[in-house]
Amino acid sequence: MAERQELRIPARYNGPPDSGHGGYVSGRFAALAAAHQGAIVTVTLAEPVPLEEPLTFVSGTRRSMVTHGTRLIATVAPGRTPADPPPAVDPAGARRASARFTGRAGHPFPTCFVCGNSRPARDGLGLAPGPVDGLPGTVAGPWTPAAEEVAEGAPVPAELVWSALDCPGGWTDDPLTRPRLLSRMTAAVLRPPRAGEPCVVVARRGAVGGRLLRVDSALYNAAAELLAIATATWTALTRPGTHVSNSPGRDTA
């Protein structure tokens, strides 16, 4: 028998101002589906995820679904662990890259939970991924998870790791002139970072075709230990101010 669970995405966890942050909601949906699709899943976002609205998770043997009323919001299917992480960047290099973050002016989503620059201090992850010296198409930035939702030194929830792996991918291209939103993501958390542990997030641009951008991202600690890895597809908006509302393809990792 299919399992049904109700959930809501708090307004704090937004990407665009009126919909859920792609990485955060994908991490939430992945956790719900783990018992049915396995520890490594691919989340495909079919529609913008509404905030503070009742959502329904419905399990399935091949894939699970998240709906909002009669609308299909997302599907979750078995995935494969991403196999080609971008290389580690040392903390000093990540700080240099972050100083070149292009989103400080003209950010398409300035209140984004992860990389928005118009949120109150410490209200969000505060990532500012910028281009890495000598690595074309690669961005990086430091991230020290705050002890907001867990005690200092405790493991960071997986949905926050998914969040941190998500946004840097969008900055491997040029979101100032062609904004994109996450439409598919597969992530594997090998060892969750701990609150207060200095980390570096790295993302590398992959293939670009039409409206689609493929990216790989990774989370490392200061000693270059790989903590988490992801691959994702981003879809360009058809015009400024619109949402991605189409699936990028079949549910494959």
C-alpha cells in the first residue's frame, strides 16, 4: 500500500521569493523517499514548490511523487552516486573565489535562502560562490554550517547539505543575464558536515544545451575530505520573472 505523508515547506526556505529553494526541497523529498527508492535518489522538480502550503508525498515502488492538490510538484526515483566530483579547492582559494562573486549586484533572486545577498545576517546559508583561479567554469566558496537547527558539533541535516550543493551550480554559468532554476538533482551525503566545521563548496559547469545546464558540485572540509557530491540539471527561464514549469526529461540519474 502506498504511503502518504503531509508536509509544508516553511517560507524561510525560498529560492525565488514565492517558491521553495530547489536544493532544500529536493533534500526534504529525498529523505521521505529513502525507504522506498533507496539512499541515493534523483529528484525531478516538475513545478515550483509552493511555500506554507499543504503538500502530499505518495510513495511508489518505482518512483514516489509529491503533489499540491491535483498538481504534480516532484517525482523521486532511484539514482546513482555521482562519480565525477569537481576537484577540491583549499579554504584560501575559496575565499579568493568568493570575493569575485558576481551576485552582489543584479542577483536574480536576492532573497534566496542559500546565496541571496538581501537577507538579514545569518538568516540563510550566505554562500557567495565565485570563479576559481585556473579552473574555467568552476566556482567555489567557503561555508561553515551554523548551529541553528542542531547543536554545535552535531551533524548538519541532509536537506541543508543538498541546499549548499545546489546554488553554486547556477553560478557556473551567468545567471545575471540568463537566470536558471534547478529542475533535477541527485546527491549523496558521504559524511554530513558538523555545525561549526569549516567547509568549501565547489561546482563545475558541464554540458549546456538549449535551456539546459548540467553541473557537478561537491562539499569538502578544510582538509579536502569529500563530504558530499551532487549532479544537477538547471533550466533557463523562458523570460525574466517566470518559473521553470517543465520537467527536463526522464527520471534518470
